[in-house]
Amino acid sequence: MTTAGFGGLLAAFGAFCYALSSVSIAKSSQSVQGRGNDVLISVLMTAVVSGALWLLLGPTMPELGLGALIGAAYFVAAGVLGNVVGRLTLFRSVELAGAIETGFIRRLIPVFAALLAFFLLGEVITTPVVIAFFLVASGVVIMMSRASVKSASDLAVGDPDPREKNKGRAMAVASAAGYGGSFVSRKLAMQTLPDPLAGVFIGAMTGLMWFAVSWVFRFKSRNALSWRIQRPSRWQLLAGSSMTVGQVALFFSLMFTDVTVVAIMSSIEMFFAAWLAGHIFKTERRPGPRFYLSSALAATGVTLLALAPRFG
């Protein structure tokens, strides 16, 4: 197996972990235990696990020079894009729109990642890439069109508010943009600081710093005393742990293959989420023909996007 193939497998495993996390978030949203601390718990778990692995398995820290500082700065940027923007909107999107639809819309991640990689990493956008963008975007538009709103809403257990569903969809797009940007930022960081465990830890600590600053502002508000960490539920622990493992896997995959490949492989999260949510955990009804038609269209685009660099 080639190193690029191994990197793709790591990214696919990371996608499964993120899908498991999404379904766990959906299960957690059905309970009031620990409600409101889902994202904080997941980021805290990521920081603890990655920090421990970094101390045990990480390479020796390089000398503190310009390259290391630039790499650390890019890891911080990746932490803001992934652990703050991407993760906050992901958790909220799953609560409002469901794991299946959120996973589908998040297939825009490779689109955002490829565009940013073109401008920041010099990756070439060829004709097949443009066609792939069109197919992926068309699939998402079909899923979000008025004709499919009722069909998509029927997947959820219960009677969701259409306005809340639309808000959840918008947050899923924001999550895709955040994670797409984080992939590129991580790749840039590892050009001068090739330590994925350090990257995960720095990104998680960035997220925790954001929560600390947020807490200061909350503390000054009238509802300050109502904001506190509660004992997490088992679903929150599963969501946090699976997201941590997924993030570590994606970081390592970037060492073996291109940003575009990692983003593409991570987008199969939607298939895992649909299977877990509809067949295993029963958090949502099984998707109908329209959903699979849209998925097939987007999958065609993803396949072209995976093969496009070879055409260049």
C-alpha cells in the first residue's frame, strides 16, 4: 500500500469517527443532562488525549525558530477554524437539522478545501475539478430545495420547525467552510512544524482559550451563575471521544497525502452518518430515494475531485 493510500484510509476512518460523533450529538440533544456543554467537553477531551499522546509518542520539539513559530500560528488558525467555527456550528446543526442532513451538507468541505488550497498551496484547479464542484453543489442544492424540504424534514424523528431546520442547514455550510479552511491551515503548519499531535493539542488549546474568554463575558452578564460545567452524559462522552479520535486520524492523514484527498475522503462521513442514524441508533428515519439520488450526484463529484489531480 502506498503512503497516499494509507493517508486516504486514515481519512476514511476519521470520517467514520465524525459520523459516530454526529449521531451521538443527536442522541445527546434528546436529553437535558449536561446540555449546553457538548462542544466544551469535546474540545477538553481532545486537548487531554492529544496532549497525553504528544508527551508519550510525539517527536522531540524543534528549536524555537521562525519556522516553528509560523507552524504554531497556522495550528492556532486551524484551531479557530476547526474547534471553534467548525465544531460549534456542527453541534448546533446536528441538533437543528439532524445528523443525516448535516452530514450531507458538510460534503461541501472538499469544495472549500480545494478552493483554499488553490490560492494558498498552489494546487491546480482543472476542468474535472470545476465539474466536480458543480456536481457536489448541485446535490446540495437539490437536498436544500423547497421540493425536498418536506422530504428531508420527514427524516427527523418528531416535528421540527422549518425555520430551525434552515438555520441548521446554514450552520452546516459554515461548519463545512470552517473544516475546509482548517485542513489547509494544518497542511501549511506541517510544512514547518511536522508534528500532527502537537497540531491537535495546539488547536484544542486554542478552542479552550476561546471558551475561557467567552466565560469572562458570560460572567459579566446576568446569567453568569447559570453557566457551569455539568456532569456529561454517556452520549456526550462518546461524541467527544469519537471526534477526538477522528481529528487525530485526519491530522495524521495529512502527513501522507494531499489536502484535497483528505477533504474528499472525510466527506464520506455522510454515508456513515446516514447508516448509523437510520439503521443503528434510530435517531432519524431511513433516508428516501431523493436523498440517495442527491447523494449519488454528489458522490460522482467527489469521485471526480479525487481523480482530478491525476488529470493535471
